[in-house]
Amino acid sequence: MAKKDNRGDNAVHLKNSIRNTEARLHETQEYLDEHADEISTTEQEALQAKNERRRQSVSSFKSELQDEAKFDTTE
């Protein structure tokens, strides 16, 4: 038997994911700003690439959150 589609807490999970991902993005950027002269170019590029993926994830999360708002019947 298929499970019922329960979207009740999707928005909460998405908001948490956005907040956590943005926090990691900012922490990594601060690390790069403070320690760029102490880490290799390869590591800097890897961290910058990771942050770019995080930005893309945040954008996707926000888009998905807008979609979830269409299904939110609590507001």
C-alpha cells in the first residue's frame, strides 16, 4: 500500500535546509577571507566550488519552498 503524500512539514525542513546551508556558505567564505594566504590554491578552488554548489542548492530550496506554499493549507 502506498504511503499518503504528507507535505505537512516539508516547508519546515526546507527552511532549515536553507538556514543551515547559508550558514555553512558564510562560514566557508569567512574561512577563505581569513586564511587564503595559508591554504593552497587547490583547496581555495575546492572551497569556492563547494560554495557555488551551496548557492545553487539554496536557490533550489527557495524555489521548492515556493512550490510547497501552494500546498500549505495551514496559512
